[in-house]
Amino acid sequence: MQNSGAIAVAAGHVFLGTGSHNVVYDISASTGKVIKVLKGSSFAFKWPNTLAIASGELWVANDQGNAVDIISPSTGLLITRLASTGYHFNQPQGISYDGVHVWVLNANGNSVTEINATSRAVVRVIAARAGRFGYPDDISSDGVHVWVANVYSYDNAFWSSVSELSAQTGALVRVVTGPKYHIYEPSNVASDGSHVWVASVGDGSYLTGFSASSSAIISAKPHVFGIQSYEMVLTHGELWLSSDAGLLEINPSTGAVQKSLH
């Protein structure tokens, strides 16, 4: 299971995307054993390293395939593939579900596609200028806010940034950027509606947390993880960060590392 990219959990299953290996592993949450390996022509995976569970279905974004596969978690069978030009997928490498809509981040397209999770219809496509995107690298939605981590700030190429969008309208709310945040080449963003955390692989591998309502800094610490962060999840009052330094459990209210698993 090398080159692991993303994880999604649903009803006793843990799904693991493996990037360049072009497979998705279905693993038993109780035993840790592989149930099945999703691969082959029926999926046509191309770098399936971004996963999400939406409306009880597994959504798999193909980074190099400009398509999203929707799969039954219980059977492992393909339900449908979203790949028409109306979705405007262009290197989709981030997916977030807020309970109603699926938000797909298009890294090379500098855009975000909002999709109704039930009908699978496009709600809107938010372009770079409207969202102030600059090679966006990750996305997180909590039902109120949509946070997009940008490698380059749209208005200031020296700093990276995080764009906040309204989950109801898709309109830009604000852009969080500047030296005090230490957000430089962010690779992961996660939010629970109260806190926002950003893992940056540049400028000392900072882990930065700020208030979702005021942007006030909670914590900004260097060298919390190694050189690379892979995925970050904020759920059930805990922040989990997977990196080359291991799996870290972090207090989202303070930024303190509570547990480190290697």
C-alpha cells in the first residue's frame, strides 16, 4: 500500500487511495485486513488520491483523469462516473462534503466545482478571480464555510493563502494570508466550523490554527510534522494529521500534540 494519498471511512470500511498505483483498497475497519482491491478498466483510476464519503457513497477524484468515480462502499461496484465538460474538472485533487454538497477542488484549473450530492448536478463553478485561488491544493467544508488552501495568493505571489467561501452562496468571504500566519505552500486544510487548521510544507513546516469566525490565530508552530503532510481531518473534537513523521493527534483548541503514532 505504498504512495497512500487519502482515506475515507464508511460503515465498517476504510478506503485508502494509492495515487500512482491507481488502486483503492477497501479495508475492514475492525480487522485491518484488505477486503478487496478496487482497480481495473471499470474504474479507470488515474491517481485516485482524493476520497470522500457523500450521501453514503464513496467519491473518488482522479487527479490525472479529470473525473470523479462514485462507488458503492458495500459492494465496491462503480455507480457512475462524473466526467462531462460541465463539471470543469481540471486536476481534481481535493473533495469535501458538507452534508448537502460536494466541493471538488481543481488544482490546475484554479477553480472549485460545487455539486449536489444527491442529484450529482453542478450547482456552480467558482473561478480563480471570484475565489482568489492560486493553485489551490486542499479544501474543507463544514456546512457554513468552505476553506481553500492556495499555494500562491491570488493578490500577492509572495505569500500563500486560504480563501473562505460561503457554503450557501459560494461567494468569497475573506482571504487569510500574511507573515503572522506562516501559511506557505499549504498542503492540507481542515475545519469544524469553529477552528481552521493549515499544514504548510514550506517555511519550516508550520501547523497554523485560527478562528473560523474572526481569523484570530490559535497557534502557529514550526516543525510539528516532518517534511510532508499527507492528510488532515478535524472530527469529533480531535485534529488528526498524517505526515512523514507519523500520525499526530492534536488538540484543535490549542494546537498541542496529544499523541504521536509511528
